[in-house]
Amino acid sequence: MEPEREQATGKVLPRGRAWSEREEKTEGMWCPVLRRLWKDKFAVLGAGIIVVIIGLAVLAPVVSPYDPNQVDLLNRLKPPGTEGHLLGTDQLGRDVLSRLIWGGRVSVAVGVFAVLIAMFFGVFLGLIAGYFGGAFDIVIMRVIDVLMAFPYVLLAIAIIAAFGPGLVNAMIAISIIGIPYYARIVRGSVLSLREKEFIQAQHALGSSNWRIMFRHLLPNVFSSVIVAATLDVGWMIMAAAGMSFLGLGAQPPTAEWGVMLSNGRQFIRVAPHLSLLPGLAIFLVVLAFNLLGDGLRDALDPHLKE
Amino acid sequence: MFRYIVKRLLWLIPVLLGVTVLVFSIMHLSPGDPAKILLGPKATQEALEQLREELGLNRPLYIQYFTWLGNILTGDWGRSLQLKREVLPLVLDRFKATAILTMTSIIIATVIGVISGTVSATKQYSWLDRLGMLISLVGFCLPVFWLGILLQLFFGLKLEWLPMTGMYSPGSEGNFTDLLLHLILPSLTLAAGAAAVIARMTRSSMLEVIRKDYIRTAKAKGLSQSVIIYRHALKNALIPVVTVVGMQVGFLLAGAVLAEMVFSWPGIGLLMVNGILARDFPLVQGSILLVATSYVFVNLLVDLLYVLLDPQIAYD
């Protein structure tokens, strides 16, 4: 925080008080939210699943019993419960549990990064369109309307068609399809906020446009963006896995849930666990992020639940 | 209302132009020389030069775009590199299979969604409501490709009730009963997510409607619960549901690719994905263009239908 700026805007309040008020405001907002969230059993369940999956993903090198790509042709297609392979082995004798753990690392990372990229550009464009209005708004929103004229799966496929199949390109594709979503949420909130007194006051105090946008508008749209992003991580993980399933995302032998599911399909008669387990993992993650996202939304806006 | 319809129709122009620009860009954004992509790696320098001249690849990009657009509008969608056939009849033929799958799915999803949403709303907070909402949450979060495999395993492999893949059994192409049997699993798979969305929407819309004054009046008149719900409430509650159903048609049209992959359903999605993997750009562009355009027109129809059902929209 720049001291001059703080002094310039904090003329009415001594600096120390401005700080304490800010802290109070933050605590005032998030504490009841977390308390309400804690009471929501489903949200806690969702958060629990997410913590476990992220924990496993981060600690993959430590907790994974085998190297995910270690081939063991003598132990191919073993069912779950086989000694030494809790969840069995695949067609090349690779340990399914290890591949699921490492696959989670890829899938979760792709989901989170895709959301961060989409959120960054979407929020930025939404802020500009909503705050400046006029030509900015028209151009940005029309481009977004055209992007939304594509069904999202098709748009992702079209982008991958241009840049070529692969994990990184699939991630870029699904982040691009996420941008309009955030831009619309942020623009909508900014349109109503920019007429509010506290923003008008910033204009009167001579704050720059960028300062108003990033210091005053952004924190106020943050809660709806966080809810959207939480719900979105699950979808992005599913979308990335879907692209890999189609052969357009991660490529074998990468341990990734969509790739595992797609490979496992060829052995559905002899080893159904190869396609069932990665699918279950994707389902659980999507469900968990949905439960947490729904819980967060209700906790941030208790009236909505009514 | 007339002004709204005209405005909505005019809006088609920039949207369709945007769609064509995006589809056109696919080949030009792609790394590598389009002529090399079209002729393959073994092409001679002369052949490449000749093709560039033929296709106008030496000309400025915007001229190439308008030439391409002109060809598209006159029905010349190019030739598939891999299948050596005209793209337009090929994609139209495969689109039929996708349309059959999508339409069946949307009917299933609407029936299940509206019934379960209505039951949930009329019995709010009962175990039936909670169960319905739990199932819809699960349906919402189930990856299409995984649900497909689960159904295949259970109904195809274990019970052997239904065929696991394809559109017809070998030798019975064109047989309607055979088609229906093959359609059940893929359409249920594709319908699950849409049914969940429609159920949620119906429930919340119904809850809003049954709190209205005219429903209270109907109750005060002594009408039975079923008359109130089915004669008075449902009609109004379904207006916003129509939009959701329409949007789902578009999503399913594109999302069908995942179900097509699982069930080897010979739809346009499968054609598109195989085209991408084979770098068959004319085929990919043609299939994406067809699906995107039909999506735009489905959305238009939904918007117009919505205005007919609720004329207030046009004045907002």
C-alpha cells in the first residue's frame, strides 16, 4: 500500500483508524461466512474430499506406492485387491492406485490453472467493460456474445483443432471458454456498483480509474467470483478429462484420469476397474467442488437460500 | 414484439459472421503451412505452389476469408483429405445421427426433469424432494463418458439387455426397432445432465409460481391440488423451463460427441474428432460450422418461442 495514497484518501480518518476499520471489515465479512459454511454438512464434506485429493496430488511422490509408468508385464490386468496392488494393475501391469494419484496431480493442476487463467482475463475484461462502458463495453461484450454463440464443448474442440491436441492446448482451450462466464458476472456487478456513493466519493477524491477498479470495485465483486470459480474448478477438471478421453488432451502414457478412462475402455470386459476408477475420481472431484461452491454461495448470501 | 423479433433476427448477422470467422481461423491459426497440411508431408514444391495459387493462399487473409465464405454459401464446403469425399453431404449425413441422438435425449431429459422438478416443488422439503434433488446433483456431476461406460457395463455386458455400441446391428440398417434399441443407452447417458438442470429449474420456477396470489385464489375456490398444479401452476412455471430446455438442446448437440465416442455412435462429433486427429481441416471446419450454425438457429427458435409464451420479454 502506498502511504501517500492512503493519506490522500484517508484525510477524514487518521491512518491507524483506517487500517483497523479495514481489518474489522474483512473479519466482519469472512468470519460469519466461514461459520455458516462450517454448519453446512455438504459443503464440509465437499471441502474434505477436496483437501484429500489435493493432499494426495501434492504428496504424490511420497504417497504413491509405485512409479505411475512402471511397466510390469507379468502382472497385467490384475483386479483390485491383488496383493501389492490395492486397486489392481492396467494392461501394462502399471499400478492403478499410483496412476490415479499422479493422474489427480495432472487433472487438479489443469483444472485450477484453467480457472485461474479464465478468471484473470474474464475479471479484467468484465471490469473494463463495466467500468468504462461505451465503446469498450460494446466491443468486449459483442466478442463475448459471439464466443457464447458456440456451445462450450464445440468451442474447446475448435480451439484444439487449431492449435493441435495436447494437454497444454486443452487447458488453454478450456480456459478461453471460461472467460465469458467471469466477464459477465463481473461486468454485471460493476455496472450496479459504479453508481454507488462510495465509488462516486472516490471520483470526487480524485482517485485514478485503475485505483477505483482494482482497489474498490474488485474487492466488492470478489465474493461472486470466488463462488463461480469454486464451482468452475470441478467443471474444468471434467472438461479437461473429457478432452483427454476424446484423444484431444493429455496423451498416453501420461497418467491422467481422462486418458486412463479412455485406455481402460478397451479392456472393459476383462478389467472394468480400469475405466470405473478414474471416472469415479472425476465424479468425486466435480461433486466436491459443487458441494463446496453451493455452500459458499449460500454462506455468502444467506438470503439466497430462502 | 415485432421490433424485438426484427432485432433478434438482425443479431444473427454478426453472430453468424463471428462463427464463420472463428471456423475460418482454425486452419490459419494452426501451426504450419495450410498447403502442406492439405497435401501432406510428401508434396513437391511445385504441387504446393500450384495449390497455393489455386486456393488463393498467396492472397491477403481477408480476401481468402471472403472467397471461403462465398464457397460455403454456394454449397462448396471443400473435400475431406482423409475420406476423399465432398464435405457437405458427408457432414449432413453424420449430423442426422447426432440430431436423432440429441432430440431423443432432450425428450427424455424434459420428461424426467419436469416430472421430478414438479414433484419436488409440490412436496418441498419432503424426503421425495430431497431424494430428487440429490439425484439431480449426482446427474449434474456425472461425467457423460463415465455414465455411458457404467450403463454399457450394466445393461450391455452384465444383463445383456441392450446393444453396447453402434446405431444398427449389422444387417438391419434402417430397421426402426433396432435403431430404438441402440438409441436407449446413448440417449439416457446424454440426457442425465440435462434432466438434472431441467429438474432444478422446474422446481425453483414452480416454487415461485405456487406462492403467487392466483394460486392462493384457486386454493380458496376449493380446487383440488392436482387441478391447481397441472391446470394453473405448471403452465406458467414452464415458461422459464422452455429457455433452459432450448439451451440444453444446443449443449447436447455439441456434448453428444462424448456419448458418440463411448457408444461408437456414427454422429458428427465423432467425425470431427477423427478429423482433428487426422488433421483433416476441411472436414473439421465443415463439421464445426454445421454444429455451431444449428446451435445458433436453435437459440433463435428458443428466443422467439419464449417471446410467444411470455410477451413481456419483448418489452424489457
